[in-house]
Amino acid sequence: MRRLIYIPIIHTETDMGSVSEDMKKEYLARYGKNNWLEHLKLIAHLWDTISERLTAMPLDYGKTRLYQDGLPVCGKEADIVRELAAMESKNHLLLMELMEKGATLMGTESPDLLIQELGNIKEMVGELGKRTGKEGLAANRLVSNGLLTKRDHYIAARIADTLMEGETGILFIGAMHKVGKSLPKDIRIVYLT
């Protein structure tokens, strides 16, 4: 049996990389500093809860594979995780902790699709400043839904190809993704709640 622990996540400011400053500016302009600080506290609390629940699970780390939203298949996966952990990303600090216990980090995403996604995010952040309300949200969904589905299919195929019989995978994936729909039926999905 193959098992996948599915963890819906919200990215931290550090995880957003080169677009984080623009996203922060847009958020502050729309909702104000107090809401921004509350938003950051909620995300930090979410990551503390994920960490507590996951590390309390009985896992054979030698048979555990880690899959991460936004982590390309590139041969430098551990370097990317170390770099973001050094910047205090709670997500990547947790990955480092699991790797130190013996879990295997896996490149998870298509580099080409991630580059397209980054371009879309930059475009959407710029457009959000020009559009408001439902019109801006509708434009955002139209641009991102098709690419998100492609990314989900790629991630599911990557997990199906690399998660072996008797192993457990842990997938840290943005809440908007629907990777579970594309996974083979022989992978039992356990949602971390």
C-alpha cells in the first residue's frame, strides 16, 4: 500500500519569493496594516499546528518522501529548501526537520509550469491594482485555473511515479490545488486535519 499525507497550506511571505513585496503592498493598500499583521499571525499559527500534528504522527522516516508545492524537479531541491529555511520559512524549516529525521525530499513540480505560474502571478498582482471587486477576481481565476490544473496533473504523476509500495508521502500543497483528484486509486490519501 502507498499512503499520502495531504496537507493543504497557505504560503508564508518568505515562500512567495520575488513577488512577495508586491503582494504585500497590494494587501496593505486594500486591507491596511492591522489586517496584514493579523494575516501573518494566522499563517504562523497554521504552520505551528501543521508542525505539531505532523511530528506527532508515527512515521518511518526512512520510508517517507516529501513533496512540496513550488519545489521544481531540478537537482537542487535540498539547496532551495535550505535557502528558504535560512530565511525562516516555517514550511521549509519543517521540511528540514523531516529530512534530518531521514525523510527523502522530492522535486515535485515542472520547472516550466512554475515559470509560467510566476509570470501569471506577477501579471495578476499588477492587474489587481487596476481592477477591483468581482471583475479582478474573475480575471484572476480565468488566468490561473488552467495552469493550476496542469500543475496538479504533473504533481500527481510525479507522486505516482516516485512513491513506492510501502512508503508514505507527505504533500505540502496550496489550498487551491486539487492534486488528490488525479492520483491513482492505489494511493491512500490521509488529510492532515
